[in-house]
Amino acid sequence: MNVLECTGLVKAFDDLVAVDGVGFNIAAGETYGLLGPNGAGKTTTISIISGILEADAGRVVVAGNEITTRTTTGNAEIGYVPQDIAIYPDLTARENLRFFGRLYGLSKDRLARRIDEILEVIGLTDRRDDRTDEYSGGMRRRLNIGIGLIHEPSLLILDEPTVGVDPQSRNSILESVETLGTAGTAVLYTTHYMEEAERLCDRVAIIDAGKIRAEGTRRELVQLMGQKDTINLSVVGSAHKLADALAVVDQVESATAVEGSVELLVEGASSLLPRILEVAQASGVGVSGVGVIEPNLESVFLHLTGKALRD
């Protein structure tokens, strides 16, 4: 079942079309990434989906409820975590969560339970009673995510939640996000960090200049380009002999001997590797090392847009 369905979203600011026909859906328990550079239309898109910004055209439905700037039914199904941190610095984490939970109308018992659950998810249980102006930037961002989750939304929208944080805090934020899908929450995650999209997202939409250029799993996006995986075998013995033996294996596109190693161009390296090692053993050529290179979203983005992600 789809938690989010949006179709044909369009938004222009004077002569600038910021969102141009954007549409996609997200199922329960799925993390969906909007991957694109700054200015691609990511924030405008999620502002429309969350009911903050009115679209010029298109439709948004969350948990069966249409969402616009004028609707109220269904808005509680959305948790929105903006780029800017929205917490009260003179309150503790527990007090911040209690305040926002009351705004959503949570009962006393339910709110107490949710506060404990959220503090565990975002890794702030031990610091729950410290004022948040004593927190690091990463801790404040994790609390920001917790506030978006306090009312148990069907859809959580995260707008570049790791911008400006240190690597350790960034990893903690990503770990928190990874737990959400297993809990059944649909997550819309915008980022311009390629590695975050590859780590977190079940499906990714590549957005540029307000248009979705391609959508799918990492593997599906790579297949759109027709790119193959590369396997490099370090060998003990005749590399040419092993290359000849592997050249006839199904799914091996090419096999090239290069100075004590064999480089293979293949389809589906992970599933094919056991067969390749069997052939190597049968040929009498030893393999001392294996390296696998899979095409990534960086190469897909470059192919589709003609520019690097951070251009």
C-alpha cells in the first residue's frame, strides 16, 4: 500500500520553473530518496507534499488524504524535519518532545511512551534531561528528527538532515533513519550526498532542474545506463590461461589478462563470483585476491545530467 502518492507537481516562481511535472509514490516501510544538487527542486517538492507550499498543478495524497495548503485532514500523517533546526534551546530533549507532542494532541500516557521510544531511536536517552543548548550540532539534528516522529506519522519527510554535521554525528543520524523503515514508516529523504542515498534508500529519484530524470533501485538505475560490474582477480600462474577459461562463462562480457591479473566485465558480480572461482580452481590458476567495482549513483547522475552532483 502506498503511503504517499504525488502526481504531476508543478511550481513556478515568476519565470523559474522550480518543479516541473514531478510524480512518485512511497510504500509503507520504504525509504525513498530525492537525489540532486542544491537548486534541483528537492525542497520545493517536499514543501508541496507537506502542505506548506501550494502547487500550481498536480496532486498529493498521504494515507488516503489529499494534501494542500488548505487541508487539515491527513496533515497529522506527516512528520516534517526541515533543514533548519527547530527546537527550543532552553528546554531539555524530553521537554522539547513533550511540547511538540502536546501540539499534536497526544494523550499523557501515549506521549510518555513515545518520548521514551523516540529518545531510544535517536540515541539521546542518556542526555534526555540536558538543555539542548548544551548539545552538539549532530545531537540537535537527531532531536529534530525525533520531533518529526513524536506523533507516529505514516510519512516522515527529511530535508537534508546531515548538512553541516561532523562525520560521527552524521553516522548516528543515518543509523537512526535506518531503523525507521523496519518500523513501517515511509520515509522521503532528500540529499545531495550520493553515499547517503546508496546506503539508506530502497529507491532513488534523480532530480535536476525541477524534473525527475530517472527513478528506481540503485541496480535498476545502473542498468538504465547499460553499465556492467568489474571484477579484478590477482592470480598466481598464467593470467592469459585464466582469462581464456573465464571468457566463455555465461554473464562474462569480457576477460582481459593484465600483468598478473585478470579483469572481467560482468553482469551481476556478487552472484557470479562463486562460479568464477570454481573455473579458476579447475584451470589450475591460483587466485590471491579479488576486487569488485560496481557502478554507482555518481556515474548514473553524471550520465543523465551531464554534470557532477556537486557542480
